[in-house]
Amino acid sequence: MKKILFLILGAALLLLPMTGCESLEPVPDNDVGKFMTWADGLIDKTRHNKHVKLSFCDKWEFEATQVERWVDGKLVETKDVDNIFPYRTLLFKSSGYMEAEGMGGQWEYRYNYLFIDVSKTGGSNYFYEVEKLNTSQMVLREEDYAIGGPIVTFAQDPSGTHYFYRFFYKRK
């Protein structure tokens, strides 16, 4: 019986590093982190994390994009588009390191938003609402803001017209 227990424990220990994330605990919502302060006025800090860090850690491949149009707080249109996409591949590690198409940077998960910063290696800062995350699919949602005007997010005021991109990824 001890041999079987040691075999199972040994196999589990060998497989653990392959997951990419060690923590099975939800990430606390109380610290936005230094590299995420640029999003402070744009995120809804009343939201709570719905997923554990372990769920993100892996390589993800882009599949599709949809655009949602909301008018006065109501969804009026959803359509598939093929000319708008974020990074084609994403790799998340438990250390907070991530890679996106050859660029390295940091990632964090707070308030049910995924924050990505690859600005030091040629990319930019992004944040996405995590709409769905399971063993095979991740759906990230990003609001599109008008260029040149004041930014009023859907969470701040749902009136008027708001556009969201929904990015679909599959686990590689």
C-alpha cells in the first residue's frame, strides 16, 4: 500500500511543475499592483475574482473575435469580425511573467480583469475583463474607447453607445 501511495505522490509531484502555476488559491482583490495603476480610473474595483491563478497558466492560442454594440445599457448587436485581434498567442506563468508573440512582460489578475504589460519589450499595457475561463477556452472582453475624447466606461455610465471586443482563445 505504501508503494502505491509513494507512486501516486511521485507522479503528482512530477506533473505539478508542468502546470505553470503553483497556487490554487484565488488572487486577493485588494492590491492593484504597481504596473496596473494606469488602469485605475477605467476598471470596476467592485468586481471580485471568479477564477484561480492556476486556471490562466498555460499557452493560449487566439481563435476568433466578436464585437458587441450596447445602446443605453442594452446589448443590441453581436457580430463576428476577422480583422480585429489581440495577441495571437499568450503564455502565462505563475511568477507573473508572460510572453506574447516574442515579447515578455508581466501579467496579473485582479477584480476579474486580466492585466498585461509588455511595454518594456515593445508592446503596450492592456486589461481585459475575464468573461469565461475553463480548461479549454478563455474569453476576454475589452471595451473600445473613442480616441481624443473623454473616456466614459460602460461601468461608469451605460447610456449612449458602447462597443466591446470579445476575444476567444483556446488552450494550446
